[in-house]
Amino acid sequence: MKKILLILAALSLTAMAKFTTIDNDMLLKMQAQGIPVIDIRTPEEWKTTGIIKGAHKVMFFDEKGQPDMGNWFFELGHLVKDKKQPFIIYCAHANRSKALGNFLDKQLHFENVFELKGGIEHGWIRDGKKPTVK
């Protein structure tokens, strides 16, 4: 019964979502349902802290903080087939993912963009219960 309630909660989140912040546990539940998780940080950051297991490394901002739109949308197109499909993004502290998520929602009208609360450092790693992989 508890599992059914969790699935219904995740589905209802997806049904009414635009750009939504989620916690670590919800990320894991959604990832288990096949929803892509995308790490938008730089290669140096990936090396330093690792990534969430199963996440896709698709850098959005380059090392100078400039958007790499061409590569981002090319790679995103392999993971997300249309603007209604849910996906999760995260960065180091949720600043870049918040900016990107708002852009995808408000400017490009993606309907189900989620971000990890606090990013990988202030959310995932600080939680202490979830490992990263390198």
C-alpha cells in the first residue's frame, strides 16, 4: 500500500509540474521510474565530487559561466523526446539548475522540469546517506 501511495504521489507531481524542486528521496523514486537525471556541471566538478549514480553528464554552462546551448539541446534530445517528458537537473548548489529550469519552463515551455534541492553539494552530499560515483 505504501509503495502505491508513493507512486501516486510521484505521478501527481509529474501531472501538475512545471519547474519543481525535489528532495533526494523523490529524485531516487523518479529515477527508479526511468525519469532521466542530468548533471549540468562542468567536467572538473564531476571529477571533484563525482555524480549521482545513473545521472547523465550534460554540461550547460561552460567553465566561464556561458551557456553551451548547442551541445545542451543536442544531448538533451537524446534523453528527452518532447517538452512534456519529465526530467531532473542538478548542479553544485542549485543556482545554475534553478536558472536553467526557469528558462526551460518560462521561455521554452518545457512542462516537467525538476531540480534537486540544494544541488549535489548542499543537498545530495550534505545529506550524507547518498554516495556519488566517479
